[in-house]
Amino acid sequence: MATRVRPVSYDKSCGFRKLCFNHLQMLLCCWFGYNVSLRVVQSSKRCAVIGGSGFLGRHLVEKLLDRGYSVSVFDIRQSYELPGVTFHQGDLCDKQTLLPALGDVSLVFHCASPAPGSDNRALFESVNIQGTRTVIQACIEAGVQKLVLTSSASVVFEGTDIKNGREDLPYAKKPIDYYTETKIEQEKLVLEACDKKKGFLTVAIRPHGIFGPRDPQLVPILVDTARRGKMKFIIGDGTNLVDFTFVENVVHGHILAAERLRPDSPLCGKPYHITNDEPVRFWDFMSDVLVGLGYAAPRYRLPYTLVYGLALLLWLLALILRPLVSFKPTFTPMRVALAGTHHYYSCERAKQDMGYKPVVSLKEGIARTVESYPHLRRGA
Ligand SMILES: NC(=O)C1=CN([C@@H]2O[C@H](COP(=O)(O)OP(=O)(O)OC[C@H]3O[C@@H](n4cnc5c(N)ncnc54)[C@H](O)[C@@H]3O)[C@@H](O)[C@H]2O)C=CC1
Ligand SMILES: CC(C)CCC[C@@H](C)[C@H]1CC[C@H]2C3=C(CC[C@]12C)[C@@]1(C)CCC(=O)C[C@@H]1CC3
């Protein structure tokens, strides 16, 4: 909204009183104009983070607050409290519970998902597919203008080597698990919902192997495996390159995408890989984290096909025996595939279209991660 300020005019007939009046008028106009523009900035700086209680979600919320946004968090659980954050607890599959969290919000980040390690197909389908349909409908109903989805680079991964994969790789025809299968459908739904005419813009961020402080998955699973004496072996020849992405870089990619998403930008309806841009040997990364926490690095090599075959067998056994006994093998076929193949991705498109560049190096990211887990140190 433009506020017009009349120029100060000094004419002899009105003299000093008119000058004062004009000044007062100008001050009022400035104040009023300032307030209007402040309100515009404030409303465009209100956003919602669905899944904001999670690992990535909370890091995203913290950075958004730093950047002056006020944040509405929607999550099935509340894991913290922060000034500037309003919490709404509920299941994203329920539109009526979700809608109040989107009131007065122009930008929504959707980074909620069941844990990837789960094998509950029905849950993945209801949250990632049906729930994402609900998120899109709720956004449109609430007048949200931008939706940024956290997808995953694994939507193109089928368990075989990917080297410097670009975004134009086809979606996996045989996804490695239910998690990936439903992440593919989720990404398609969000990107297809992008509609410039209706003023609803969408973009998907595809991170890979997120790590960092408070990660509930990578480091805790690794340490647990080491404590049980199972991290002695390298699967394959140990030279396979993988992307591990420090959480702050993933957050940076999300915020850049949100801020650069405009009707005239190339981002509309597109997926973007966000990585550390430093592919690393899977087993070097694992060793650095383990050694940093005081554990021994894996040393003995095992052939990939042998371990994959065994993992498949164990997984089948667990499936058959499920009605009688419940056990969860550490080395699932999915983990073995991730540990023994190349899977690293190009983030050239993000660099070009949104000026992305990692803000924290892998070395620094590992150091900060290791430091953040004193309770997982050997002997702690
Ligand atoms: N951690 C990783 O290495 C990677 C994660 N991603 C994606 O990043 C996103 C965030 O992952 P993380 O932070 O690692 O997981 P997380 O498990 O820490 O966070 C997910 C959040 O979603 C919430 N949630 C789950 N179901 C919900 C529902 N029905 N309604 C409302 N909230 C619900 C959970 O309570 C949790 O707070 C996910 O979409 C995941 O697919 C993508 C690539 C790699
Ligand atoms: C037991 C060891 C062989 C492996 C321990 C580390 C693993 C827990 C992690 C190594 C690569 C990670 C990874 C994911 C989860 C944790 C690991 C398997 C994802 C599946 C998380 C969700 C995604 O979207 C893709 C990730 C790929 C890498």
C-alpha cells in the first residue's frame, strides 16, 4: 500500500503555523506508512512448520526465528517451547485441526513424516500421501501462497549406484521401502499442486543423509550398533561415495527456496537436491563419527552381496515370524544398500536457481555433531 506524503510548502500568507502543520502531517504520514509497511512485513514473515517438533523441523524453526519470522508449529507432539513460536498439536491428516495453525500464514514448510525406519505401510500411506493431500487442501483453503515440501533424494534411489545424480533422474520404479514409495507420491502431489494462476506456489527440497545435533536417527543408531559390538565390518570395499548433509545446510536450502519462490522464478513446481556438496566415503564418515565419540572404526571387509543376501533373509524371517516373535534386525536390506553403494547427488540446480551454497563444511558439521552428543560417548 503506497502512502503519499504532500511536499512541505512554505508560503508567506500562512507562515510558521502552516509549516508546523505540514511537518506534523508528514510525521503522521510517515508513522502511519511505517505501521502499514511493518504490518505487511510482519504478515509476510509469518510462517508455519508442519513437523516442527522433529529434528529438521526444530532447526528450521530456530533459524526462521533468527531471521525475524514468527512461527506456527503444527505437530502430533510438542517437544519444546520457544518465544515467538505458537504450538498446535494434532495429526496433519485432520484438516480441521490443521487449519487454525495456518491462519494468517503465507508460507508453509511441510517436513513431517513417520520415521523412515518404520515398516508400517498403512501409516506411511495415511500420513505421507493422504495427509499431504490434506495439507495441500488446507493451505489452499487458508489462502497460503507458498508451500515448501521436505522430500528426499532417495525418491530416485533403487538400491544401485547413483553418482552425481541430477533432479531429472526418473522416480524409482522399485523404491527400496514403503517410506521411499510414499515420499515419491508425496513429492508428485505437492509439485503438481503448483498453480501460478491461483497464486499457490510449491517447491520440493530433496536432502540426503541429514545429520547434526539432536538427530534421533543416524548417530544414535550408529552408536547403538557399535555398543553392541556390531560395527566391526565394512560392507563392500569401503570406497562408495555418499552425501551426508549437515542439518544447517538443509535449513539454509529450505529458507532460500521459500524466499526465492515467486511466480516469475524457475523454482515453481520443481524439486531441488540440497547436499553438503562434498560426497564422502560412507565408511570414512561412519569412522569419523565413531572415532570422534571414542569408538573403534570398522576394519574388516565383508562382500556386499553376501551381507545384502543375509539381510534379505533376516528381513523375510522377521516378517514370517512376526505373529510369534517380534525382532528388528539392525542390518536391514535398506541400510545395507545405503551402506554399500554410491549415492550422491548434484546440487547444481539449487546453486543456479537459488544461489545455494553450503554454509557449514562436512568437517565442521561432524565436529559440531560429535560435540553435541556427550551422553553417547564411549563410557558415558
Ligand atoms: N533425516 C534424514 O536423513 C532425512 C529426512 N528427510 C525428510 O525430512 C523430514 C524431516 O525428517 P526428520 O526431522 O529427520 O524426522 P523427525 O522424525 O525428527 O521429524 C518428523 C516430525 O513429523 C511429525 N509427525 C509425524 N507424523 C505426523 C502427523 N501425522 N501429524 C503431524 N506431525 C507428524 C513427528 O512428530 C516429528 O516431529 C521428513 O519429511 C523426512 O522424510 C529427507 C531426507 C533425509
Ligand atoms: C548400521 C549401519 C550399517 C548404519 C548406521 C547408519 C544408518 C542408520 C544411516 C546411514 C545412512 C542413513 C540414511 C537414512 C537413515 C539413517 C541411515 C540409514 C535415510 C534413509 C533417512 C531418510 C531419507 O530420506 C534417506 C536417508 C538416507 C541415508
